[in-house]
Amino acid sequence: MTTKYKMTLIFGMRKMNYEGEYAPELLDAWDEYTMTENYEGFNEKFNKFKRDPEFSEVRLMEIAIPEAAVYGLFEVPTLEASVKPVKDPATSEKVSG
């Protein structure tokens, strides 16, 4: 079983003057650990957006991302290279690498 990294996203839809003027907008994102440590802070932020007169609607979305994908963002890639002598195009002599 793959371990999942859980996120709660807060999306808002701005009040529109005409249909299609705005697209849903990501307002904030909280991971499960931050929410556990500061659930009150999350609720305050969510309610702040809900009270904001700029938005007609504010919604939550929960997503789960494979943990390996998240940790993979911080891995340093390993590069392999080999050095081979090449010829200098001007002299046709081997040049060391």
C-alpha cells in the first residue's frame, strides 16, 4: 500500500460581472500535519475567505498525493558521466578531459 500525503485545498470563486470572467482560484493549501497542529488556524483562514466580499463561493477539496512523489521533489538527482579524450578540431591532436 502506498502512503499518501493528504492536503486540504481552499478554492474560491470571485464574484463575476459576467459568466466566465474568473476561474476558481486556489487560495490556500494545508497539509494534514499542519492542520492537526493548528486546526483553529485553518478554520480562521477558511472563514476569513468565506466572509470576504470578493468571493461568491469558497470550497474545500481534499487530495491525497503519493508520499514518494512529494519527497521526490527534494531528492538530488544523480548524474553519471564519463570523460573521453577528444580531438581538437583545429589540430586533430587529442585533448585530455
